[in-house]
Amino acid sequence: ARAPELIIREMEECYEQHGIHIFDIEDDHFTRDRERLKNFLSLVIERFHDTPVRLMGMNGFLLDNLDPETFILMKRAGFNDVNIAPVVLDNERTRALRRPYGYNRYKAIITHARERGLSVTAYLILGLPGDTVEGMLEAVLTLAEEPVLLGPSIFYPTPRTLIYE
């Protein structure tokens, strides 16, 4: 993981030399280390308070350390939205796919983010081995009741993974 200070330095260079003020963080593990995450967000707030930037995480973030306090910092640092990936909503399928969080954790994240002024995009993966049309439709309809932008993604197996084999 790169040090937050180095990332800030690169952002400053992009901002000052190229006029770039929108930055997309593609590391879905970016939220795993709570202290590093808080340090980075605090540095962005400190450095860019007079020249606001927009931050995005279009690849989505792990739910680790996404909590009300973090969402406040994210909003202040320049995030307008947060992307999450429940993948599936059924708790049995969640366990079978070895996903770390059930749907209740995602619902809490949606609520916390929305209460702090962040919109939420939630991604489902459709067509996983074992999926049924009925199950996929139920998941889509369940998320459609939440205050999120629904992002359906079609399953494709990644080589050298258990699900690929």
C-alpha cells in the first residue's frame, strides 16, 4: 500500500500541473486499514480545503471500516457517493460464495452513507453458478426497494479462482 502522503503528492501534481480535480480510487481494499484510510481522508481535507477535489471509488470498497465516522470524513474529503458490492443477497448463497458480509451489513452501510449525504450504488452479480432466474429477480427487486442505484453485473469467471475451476 502506498503511503497517504505520496498519494496526496501525486494528487497535488495532477491538480496543479494538469488541472485534474476528480480522482478515482480503484483499490477495493482501500478501506481495509482504518488508520491509513482516516489519515488519507484527513490529508485530503487539509490539503484541498480551498481547492476542492472530487473523489470516487468506482471499483467499490470493502465494508471494512465503513462506518458513520468514516462516511463523514469521506464526504468532507470530496466523495459524493460510495459503491458497494453485495454480489448476492441470500445469506445461504453469501456463505457458499465465502462472501464476508450478509445483506444486513449492506443495509446498515446504505443507511449510514445516506444519512451522511452520500449516494450509494450497489452491485449484484447475475448468472453465478447456481443462480436461478427467480433468485436473481428477487435480489434485483429487493435492492430496488433500497435508496440505491442498482448496478447489475454479469458473472464471468476469473481464471485460477475456485469458482472458475
